[in-house]
Amino acid sequence: TVTEYEGHALSVLKECELQAFDGVVCVGGDGSVSEVAHGLLLKAQIDAGKDTDYIPKPVKAPVPLGVIPAGTTNILAHTLYGVKHAVTAALHIIMGHIQPVDVCTFSTPSKLLRFGFSAMFGFGARTLALAEKHRWMPASQRKDFAFIKTLADLKPEECELSFLPVEISQGDPHENDSNRELLLYLGSKNQWHKIQGHFLNVSIMAIPCLCSMAPRGLAPNTRLNNGSMALILVQNTSRTEFVKHLKRYASERNQFNFPFVETYTIREIKVQPRLGSGLDAKENTHMNAASAEQHHPWNIDGDLLKEASEVHVRVHPQLINLYGVNTDDLESSQATCSCI
């Protein structure tokens, strides 16, 4: 099926009898892949008789999903194959390489928003929101313009974060020393922890999110299927220091080694924005006059969502099978081709 509009893939999948297929393949960018993954999982809940407004324990997608990159960033494809290469992706699908992958549910107190792999609130979401307003521009120019304009108008978001940390043992090889110490300090994994403040960006990621701009990943301390999410908080700081942090993603240096950046490994989080956060005085006055409720932008897998209320994010281990491999295995193998 060739999709013609946003939501088309979701509509097709809702009506599809998935048991008749061995798998589903999506040729497209991050937004298209995210929509198909959401559609597969939503269809699975409908077939299982679940209430799709509240899904604390979703059932697994019945068929695997293949991703052939045809977009600009292609984070999921890069994370699965180690490269953005359509032929490599097709070979993994043909050879039947299956990788179970963790998925998040994003919901408000009253409804499920969507299934997804990663999200950004703050700078990453505001950049996407601005880019969406300029879709008449070519994709690369639109993203560059939105990035520069949002950086020039850099504003923090005031919000309260409540999260459940994951206990990680002293010997976990995937966690750096500073993050391990922080987790041990947090104590019980069943105890909710709260942080309130002004943040330039909040990232919540269940997968490493590799891409050409971040070859080590936007969240290098997490994995495809370790049952946890990376929470990355960038507190309010100067524009100069924030740019230094962003530039580290493209280098081998630790992008989190700044006093204004905190990282946590979590399994559940609630994000409650404060009314009027991220606005200057003039915008805030206008907003209050126009409406008592402000819709905050969210960047979920490259798709823009706007939500006024608290957003609750849960990770669900290995909820979907994707065609691909664990890139950690690729890095540790002696093979010179990422197709095998």
C-alpha cells in the first residue's frame, strides 16, 4: 500500500487481518515507521479485546516489522542496522534476522496517545513544531531553519518529573560510573522520585537512537531490549554551553559530562508541564487571555503531538519484533560487512 496522507497507514492496519501475513515492511522515514509500529501494536490490542484508552499491560505485536530507510534522519533504521542503507535493511528482512525491541506507551490520565520508541520535550519538540509550520521548504532546509531559529529563541520549560528508577548492579558494563553512582543513590526501584525545575530539553528513550548526527546514539547508555528507558535532563544554562552539549553528540566525547546535564535509567515517568512555561512575558499574557490551557509540543519518534495535560510514559519490554540486529553485536564481531 502506498500511503497518501498522515494516518493512512494506521487506517489500513486497523482493518488488516495480520494473521494472514508473515511480516510488515515499511519504506519511509522515522514518522512513517513510527506510525506503522503504532498501528501494528494498536491493532494487536484491538484484536485482544483491550480497552485502547488505557493499556497498562499491552499484548505483543503479532508480526515483525521491517524498516527500509527512505527519510532524512532514519533513526530506527540506523539503530537496527548500524547504517542508513536500504540494501542492508532489505537483506536483514530477507534473511529473517529478528530483534525483539522495547516499546513505550505515551498516555494522558484519560487516553492513550500512542506507542513509540523515543520522545523529546522542550528544545527537540519546539524545533519539530517550528519545522512543521514550514513544510513548504525542502526537508533539509526546513530542519536547519527550525534548529537555528529555536536555538536563537532558546527558552526553558518549567515542569515536574516523577519517575521510577531501575536498579542497576555495580557491575553493569553498559553504565558509566557517574550514572551508576546516581542510580545507587536513588535507592529503591519501587520508589517514585520527583524533580521540579526549568529544563531546556527532556529526552525519554527506550532505544539508543543512532543517526548520522549522533553516531554513538542520542541515548548511548540504553539498549534495544533491556527493559528500561534513558531519561536525559538538560537544565537551564547559557546558549553557549547548550551548543557545546549538542556538538558533543557528533563526537567521541561524552555529551553528558556537563554540570547541567543529568541522566537516569528508568522504567516509568510522568511529565507535568507548568502553565506558561517556555514563554516570555508577552506570550504568557496573550496565552492567558486566549486560553487557560496551553498545549505543549512533544516530539515522539519524529512526529509532533501537542498535549496540555500530564504525559505518562511506560516502557514495555520486547513488545515488538523488528527485522535487524543488535548493533552492539555488530561492533564486537569481526565481520567487515554490516549486512551479516
